[in-house]
Amino acid sequence: MKLIRPAYHKMSDEELIISMNKGDKRAFDEIYNRYANPLMGYFMRMLYKDRELAEDFLHDIFAKLIKKPELYDPSRSFKTWVYSVANNMCKNEYKRREVRKNTSSGLDGTFQVKDVNRGVEAEVQDRQFGEELERSLEALDEKHREVFTMRHMDGLSIKEISEALEISDGTVKSRLFYATKYLAKSLEHYNPLISK
């Protein structure tokens, strides 16, 4: 008699969590494969491109899921729940950094440009734009940066962001509008319709 194995790739996140809670390691592997890269990207963007810290946070979030699966609220979608946890981890890190900043000289704010001869003007401009976008994102306050990042970099819907951050759709839209307006103004010299 042949055992029928579930097709993990066809299961919803929530079905995988139920299977995982019953001890199914492959269900965990599937959840990990679905969310490890997106969450790593989220942590990298929210934690100032600190790869080591992002990897630690990624490990911690999946360790929490294994050790305390009851923390997941099955009345919510897993995607919004996991981003909510990730967001709270980042908020706690910001608070820790603020405390450290008040007790030490803080980080060196100088920016070093590597002397690389690429020879392609567009490539250089793309890189400069990316660097300025990162700096502009870091200049936004936390609540506007997190909403912009979740929407435009992680691809979450307004509703998913609203659920993850436990705020109204209107608040998400308002924060997105503010963040977009701020970024458009700070990067307007890249707009071919405005620049000379």
C-alpha cells in the first residue's frame, strides 16, 4: 500500500502551520522556503542593510515559530502575522539603538564612495539613485518607512499591511501618501520631467 504524501507546495500557509504543529517537518520546510528570502529582504531594508543582524532576526523569527507555534493567531493570515512579528522585532531594535545612541557617540555618518570605473553613465545614475533612495528612506520616520517598505518592496497589499501593523486601511494609505510625497520631493532631481 502506497502512502499519499501531501503536496506541500499546494497547501496554504495556514494548512502548513497546522501540519507543522502536528510535527510535520516538511511543512516547516515549505513555510521556510516561502518566507525566508522575503523576510531577509525586509530585515535588510529595515535594519540599515546590516546583514548579520538581518540573519539573526530571520533565525529568531523561525525559532519562535518552532518553539512557540501557539503564538500564531489562526484567525489571521500567516503572511500578515509573520510581517507583524518582523515589524515588532525591528521596532524593538530601533528602541535599543536609540538607548545606545544616547549613551555613546553613535555611528559615523560619513559616506564613502568607491572609486569604480564603470564607464556606463546610466548604471552609475541607477546606483546613485538607489543610494539616495536608501538614505531618503532612512530619513523617514519609522511608521512611514515601514509602510512604504511593506507596500513597495515586499509587495504587501494595503489590507495585509493594515492587519500586520494593526492600523486602519486609511492610516496605511495616509502614511503611504506622506512617504511617497516625501520621497518624490527628495529625489525630484531624478525626474526627467522636472530636472533641467
